[in-house]
Amino acid sequence: MTPQQIIDLISGKNGIQRKNKFSVEFFATCPTFSIESGARILPAIYMNFGQKGMELTPDRLTGPGLGRNIPTNVTYESSSGLLIRFPIEQNWYNYNLIQNWLNALSGTGTVTAAQYYDSCAKTGKVFITAETYNGSPACRFEFFEAFPVSILPLEFNSEPDTGNATFDVIFNFRKYTVTQIQN
């Protein structure tokens, strides 16, 4: 390919996705807590989730590399789920929102765990929207049955130039879909 062909190809795809152009939304409804869809877009500064893969079952026939295998089940190769980093505002709104969501997931103690999962944890969704250079939506990841499982330790540091305070949250999710948005 010539440099001009590469430029034309990238131009025909409306450019290349930037890593720093994304937004995060939540939806959750529990008996004691709710976040309406689109009501609060948190200014996340980092997002990472594990690779998607395929479980394989060997069929006992030889072959190069992994050998001959039968694809059996989609798997998410991650020990950390969906990790999102948020800035801590002076009023700690983001931190308290996640903290309250975690508290709501513990339930009231009057129902079984399975029932509470269905009425609370199962309703959670996380939406990650990748944006174009101009901030328009380009692609949307929707994580189903998503809920926070861990707020990682907070770090404070009095050294000069340490930057702003942030906190990391790990979310569990059942599956996700990816939707391309036509502009």
C-alpha cells in the first residue's frame, strides 16, 4: 500500500479512534438505590476490560499450534472484570455514588441472595461510548448485569506534582455488546 492509499483508507473510515475520547454512563435500580439511564455521565479518565475469547475442547486429533479444538463457549479472559478510573471531585460525588451502589447491593437481609440478585444486581448496566475527534458518539459498549464489586485502595501523596486524586472501581458483568453508531 502506498502512503496515499493508507491515508485514503483511514479517511474513508472517518479517522482512527483515539484512546482518550470516551464517556461512561450507568443504569441501576435496586429497592433502595437507583441511577436513571443517562442521568449522570461520570467523567471517567481510564477504562480497561479483559479480552474476549473462546473456550476450546480438544478433539484428540493432532494439529499445529493449539492442535485441533472445538469451540464451546465464549469466555472473558480477565481476572479484574471491567476497571474504570474516576477523578475525585471536591464534594466526592462520584466516590459516594459508587459507595452507595455497593451498599445497595448488599441487600436488606430479608430476601434470598438469588432474589436480590434478580431485583438489584441483574438490573445494572454500564455504557462506554467511544467518541470521535469532535466528541460525537462512534461506538457503544453495553455491559449487562454490571455492578461494582470493589473500590480499589485510595492513594494520597503529599509530594509535589502528584496530580489529581482518583479512584478505581472494578465492575462485574455478565456479557457485553458493541454497537457501531452511524454519523
